[in-house]
Amino acid sequence: MVVRSLKMGGMERVAVNLADAFAEVGHESHLLTFRKVRRSLSPSRSDVKVHHFPLHWALRLSLVGAVAEALSRWFLNPLIRRSYFVCPGFLGGYLFRAWLWWFERRHGRVDRIIFRGVGTFEQVWSYRDPRARFVLENLVYRRMTNWRRRLFARCLFQGKHLVAVSRGVAKNVEDAQRALGFTPASLSVIVNPCPLASIRHLMQEPVPEIPDQPYIVNVARLVPAKDQALLLRAYAIAAPEELLVLVGAGQERKRLEALAEELGIRDRVIFAGQQANPYPWMRHARLFVLSSRFEGMGIVLFEALACGTPVLSVNCPGGVREILKGPLESALVPHDAESLAEGIRVALRGEDPSINDAWLEDFQPRTVVARFLEGVSSRPSSQV
């Protein structure tokens, strides 16, 4: 499993869950990061081996890499916006190949290499290998087409085995192929795992900071894509007795605090910050609300349900409809403040649901692991 860092985010948590899942079903599982962070996630299983390859410093220590970084930072990126990754990522692919050669001499040949997130792809975009799967956690195409986007798409996706975390993301990739002119080696859909037993264990952890009065919760990074501004407006319209708790950190916090003040609800909203274990916050909430503009999978909805908490989500592009289907479809509302406010009122009046574990079968870790290992010859201890 390869991920840029193990910061406390949803994509990173899924990478750790998947590394745990491979180990749980008997495979030798390794997790590689390129960048260390102060507060990081870690696997729950001791048999998942964690490695760190400081790719950025490896680039700087090579003369060619230092020159490429300087050219990218001071010349290429100012001329072509967001192009910084092109030169370092080209060289990074070769450095990763060298690191993998060193790794395999010590641990044996790897059967499957899973890169998660476009930010990870960018670090090593020139690396191609039939064993590699590049997992797309979110939408890659937003109806904007120009030569720069076509160049970036060919760097990141051309000739690679791509994995979408939902049918919604896969459809978006297919649209991107036509618009941006790249052809992957393959495109498949493999959902994110939902480790039910682990979640139900972690949700029991005592957290003194949790409010002792009823509250609604949102767990997400405080960034524009998660649209907590919409949630604040809907909460102000609904005016429930319950508090609103936002669990997460990000660039939007000050703007959201100012908006809460403007809406007259600042004393009703708790900004709880980033939490290493968000599950107790989900478990004790009256309602979990997702307000995102788009979601690759929206696995956080299943995590809340696994904690026994009712959920409500706006109907956004991506994968939320693949979770909230059948008896859960009523938990979807249009993406506007009035509809979300009415959804909050209705959900708080309803009875707490009990989750049917059969709904989770496609998201069970063992099922997800089997999908990733399709085409890998069966051996007693395959390595990931």
C-alpha cells in the first residue's frame, strides 16, 4: 500500500484499513509513506509493516532532482499553473522503482502494489507496472478541458490500471477519457472497505470532550468540497434543539466560524478539530449529516451507521447513492439549504435505525481484498 502520508484524513484512514484487511486474511502487508506528519494514523494490526521513503529528500539529494525541482518551482509552475509535479514526479517514478528493488531484495517479490489518491500518483507518475493499481478516491473531471488538463491526465492516468471507489467515480473517469484523451490499461470498481468489527471496538473509547447534551455531527475536512457552509445554513434554518459538532480541521475553519457568527448560531456550533478516532463522536450523535459537493465513495456514511447513528446526506455526485439505497434512500435530500434543513427536522423526529449487516457485504474487508487480488496467483503468503 503506497500513500503520500498518513495524515488524519478519510483517504488515509481507508488506506490503513485496507492494509489491515490484507493482513487479517493472511497476506504479508506493507504500508509505505513518502512524507511524515506530526499527527499520523497507524495500522491497528501489529503485523502490518510500515515503511517510510523520504522521496522529496531523495530527489533533492540527486543533482538532477534538485535541478528539476528548482526549474519546476521557479519557472514551470508560474507559467503553467499546478504543473509543479510534472518534473519531480517523472524522476520520482524512477526513484520509487529503485526503492522497490531494494525492498524486494529484503522482503521478496510483491504481488500487488496499490497507490491511493491522486496526490500519491503525482509523486511517482512515471512509474508503471502490471502489478500496480492506482485508486481514484474522488472525481477527476469537472467539465473543464484544455491542453494543460489533457497533459496532466496523460501523465497521471495513461496506460495504468485504474481503480474507482464507486460507479460514480468510474463514470467520471470514462467521461474524462473522452474529454482529456487518455487511455488507461484498465478501469475497475472496487469500493472502500468498512471494517465493522474495528469500528465497533473503537467507538467504545471514552472521550471526555464529547458534549453531554444531544448533538448533530459532521466528520470531514474543513475544505470547500465538504461544504460545511451549506450545513451551517441548513442548521440555522432548521433551528433544532441539538448542538452541531464539526469534527475535522482545514483551511475553511475561520470562514466557517465567521459564517456561524453571521447566522447567529456560533454558540450552538462546536468546532471539535481533528480527531484520531472519530467513531465515539459518531456513536453519541443523534444524527450524522454529510453536506459535500461531491464524494468519491462517502464511506463515512457507513461508518456512522456502523456506530448505530442515523445518517442524512445531500444527493451529490460520486458514490453516496451506492450506499444510501433501498431502505436508506430516504436519507438522501437535494443539495440546497432548505431541503437539508427539512431533512434534519424529519430525521430528528424519526426512530434510530438498526443497521442490517447484510448491507455491508460488498464493503466487507475480505471482499475488497479478494477484488484487489484478482489475477494474482494463489500463494501461501502473497505480499501487498
